[in-house]
Amino acid sequence: MCIISGILNGKAAVITGAGRGLGRAFALAFAGQGASVLVNDLGTEMNGEITGNRPADETVAEITAKGGKAVANYESVAAVEGGEKIINACVENFGKIDILVNNAGILRDHMIWNMTPEEWDTVLKVHLYGVFNCTKPAVIMMKQQGSGRIINITSPTVVNGAPGQSNYGTAKAGILGFTRVLARELGRYGITVNALLPVAATRMTDFFDEEVKKTIPLAEDNAPVVAYLASDAAANINGQVIGSNGGLVSLYTPAPVIVKTICKDGRWTVEELAEIMPATLEADMVGPEPPKPPK
């Protein structure tokens, strides 16, 4: 039975990290809406071991079995040449690139005092450098054709924080800044750049206990939102952060907003701030983890 139904008919899409989890769900949804999909996945386990082509191949097989069109790609987003090869493969196979979903990701969780420089670098290379490495060559193609959709996958970690994920949270916050800047750069060329902040049960959430896992939406529950953002119907959505949590879809403020101010003519002294801050900016301030008083 053919799965193709419509909103992405004729579009060519690249989805990184599409062998499993959210990326796989996005690839299936895109193909189901008529897109030709380049399924990129290096085939890396959570511990960093590269196990081969199976994840990408299985996603492609599932798409083609249902009547969709997909091609597998195994390049690493962490390398500049890998990003270029990914985008070129889409153009070589489908004649163009209309959509890029920067989804590839890994975890190397440790509290900061135990985190190695290699664990820091590896996560930033995949998440943050990977977004740049794929986006730059994609934008060159999209700018020439006067249209394109770029969707960057970020994380609730940038909102709530998560102990042990300073590398991951930094990379995902960087993706938000990258999204906002590129939206300003590229909107005039018909290219939109948005970020999705999804909540989903994947292998990257296996550290939750079983009861918590039951409350987390499936990866497939987030896929329709990404498919919509990738479509021509979303042409007026640019530079936004969209939250997706199953049936709950949210619009976040694009950047931090000022909630309170104090003002005087000239420079504040430390003594003045020590006197006024507790009753003004600090009043009703709630931190993510209130510090304990010193012993």
C-alpha cells in the first residue's frame, strides 16, 4: 500500500540521525507526506561504538516497503566533509534539497567534575558543529533555488537544565542561537529556520525509570509538527522555537525576555546593589536548584 498522501509532495529532504528515535519517526512521516528522504545515520551506539549501516538501511527499507522514496547515507555530521557529502548525496539522488532536519545527536553524560575534554568535545562536535556542517552546504543550494526549510532539533534541557549534561545543554543552547541568527540571515531568500524542542521516549531517555517513561510521548507523536514546519504551509514561521510534547504543541519566546528592571542615573555601586537587589530583582526569584548555605 502506498503511504504517500501529500503536504510534502515533490520535496527532497535530509534528516540526520534518522536511523532510530526521533529521526526515524521524522523520516517515516516525511515519506508518508510525499517527500523523498535522504536517511543519514552513522550507526553509532550510545557508548560511541560504530555498529555500521543497519539503522539507516532499516529505516529506508521501511519507507520503500510502504511506497515511499528514500536513500541511506552513513556520513558523520561531525566532520565538515561529512556534512558536504550528506547534502551532495541528496542533490545527486533527488536533484535538489528543500528540507534539512538537523537531528543527529549523542550523549556523554557526566557531572562537570568528572567530564573529560573528549566527552565535552564529542558532544559539541555532533550536536553543534554537526548543525553547521550540514546547514552551510544546504543553504548554498537553497539560496540558489530561492526556498528552503531548516529545522534544528534542540532539547528541554535548555529550559530546565539537567545535571550531568553540561556538554549536551551547551550544544543545544548554541543551536537556539544559531537558529535565531540564521532566520534573520535567510528569511529574505525564502528560507526559514526554526527549532523544535521535543519531548519523546527514545534510547536517549532510557535513564528514566519505567513509570516516568510511561508518561513520555512516543517519537512518532512529534513527527507531524516537524512535517508541518517543513511544508510550504509554514512559510511564515521563521526564527521560532516550537515545543512538541505529544498532543501539546507550544510556542516559546524566541529569546530571553526582561521581566524586571532597576534603574538609576550613572553606575551602580556594589553597596547600592547589595541593598536594593533583595527587594527588587531577587524578590520572588526561583532558581533551578537553590544553593545550600555555606557550612
